[in-house]
Amino acid sequence: MRRSRIVAALIVSALGLTACAGRGTSAPESPSATQGLPPVASAADFDPARFTRPAEVTNPWFPLVPGTRFTWEGHAIDEGERVSRKVVFTVTDLTKVVNGVRTVVTYDNDYTAGELEEVELSFFAQDDDGNVWYLGEYPEELDGGEVVKTPTWIAGLHGARAGIHMPAVPRPDTPSYAMGWGGSDVDWNDRGQVYRLGQEVCVPLDCYSGVLVIDEFNPGEPGRHQLKYYAHGVGGVRVGWRGAKEQEREVLELVSLEHLTPTEMDELRRTVLEQEARGYELSPDVYGTTEPIDRS
């Protein structure tokens, strides 16, 4: 299962970068350049004991500041036709313990051709080295406003495992890393790899320099890649693609970055808690066995 959102993030096709996009660098780092940096992490390094303040996600490439709302707009290919796409990703001030780690709860809405097709709760945490981990999701796929599917995976349940969403210090020429595994219930097996550093990217909201590009792919789907572009101190600014077999060819660009008012935050909490309540009913064997979201 591929995330067409950005949870996160992100960017354009390597085949179709805008005129302002530079080549960046992929040169290997010298030993002196990596001295004092945290080690390159892999999914096998997950250890709840290494998360002292996990809900404070301050990684500069993927900061999760409560009350921040990102909106990306663009297009994709759906059943051979080009359709409009929109993703709204919001960071809540709610937390949830997943697999022994307190995570930040995020909420996103996916639209195709103006119709809301999915709402999702996702769970992220930052370890003591600064790596941001992805610990699961509870999505609701919609048809005509009705929930038709809830492909839920939660780390620690039914064989699902946490993965790395953003390395502490992304470095070129380092191995790909597991972004999570959906276990026995969900086909989620994506990997990420640093593809470019030092890009210049312009989107409707602003222009950014020093942009990081992460290549996301499923090993079982060769020739299909999503590219997610991250601006330092901001997060995802663009989504794109590469690969001859990439079918969706989604391109999203950041059009809005907002900070919610207290009233809007109250409404966000109500919406998230309502979805969680449905999760206990619609996914009793997976989501229904998790600890409730913490409202404090």
C-alpha cells in the first residue's frame, strides 16, 4: 500500500522538475564530515527505551508542531484520466501510546476530483537520536461519504512493525530504510532512501533552497517511485514521481501552511476523537485493541 499523501510530505517528478530545481548533490561524505553525527538507523533499531520525549518531533526536515495545517494541491492519473488531487495534513496536540511509545497523532484528508476519498489518523514519534518513526495508521476509505474500508496497521499488532519516516541526519549514498511493515493485515512495505540534497524548489507558497528529496518505493513494485521533497524547518513542500512503471504520476505542491486558532483546534480534537471512536467499532481486532488517545 503506497502513501499518496505526504504524512506526510514532499514533491515532484525527477522527470518534471520546475525550472528553479537544481541538481543538488549526491557526493559521498568524508569521514570527518560524519564525525559526531548519529549513526544511520534502520528499522531493526526500534527500541521503546530510546524514546525519552517521543511526542516532541523537532526533526528539522519533518517538524510536527501542534496546530500546523499543510495543504497540497496537484493532479494524478486515475484509471487513465488526469484528475485533481488535494491533501490536507494537520498536526494535532493529541497523543497515543503505540507499541510502548507515546506518538503524535496527525490527521489528514485526501481529495480526488473534489471528493473526499479518505480520512486518516497517523502516528509518529521521534527517538533520542532525532529519527522520526512511523508507527501505524487508521484510515477510513470513503465512497459517497460512507466508510467502505479501514486498512489499519499498528506497530506491535498482528506482526506490524514501526519504520523510519525521516532519518535524524539524512545523508547521500546511505542504504534504503524500511518505513514500516503492515504485518499480516495490510500490504505496507515501503522503503525510503535519500535521493538528492541541496535542491532548489518553487511551489505556489514559496521557493526553497537546500531541499531534501526522499525516494519512496515498494520493493515488490519495481519501476515505481514517489519522490518527496522536504524544506529544512518547514517539512514537505512537494510530491512527485519517477520510474517508467509509475502509474499514478501524482504531483502535489504546497499551497498553504496555516496555524490553527484555539477554536479550530477544539474542532480538530472533536473530529479526531470521533474517528477514533469509529475505529474501535470498525476495526475491533486491530485498532480496537489499542490504548485510547490521550486528550491531556
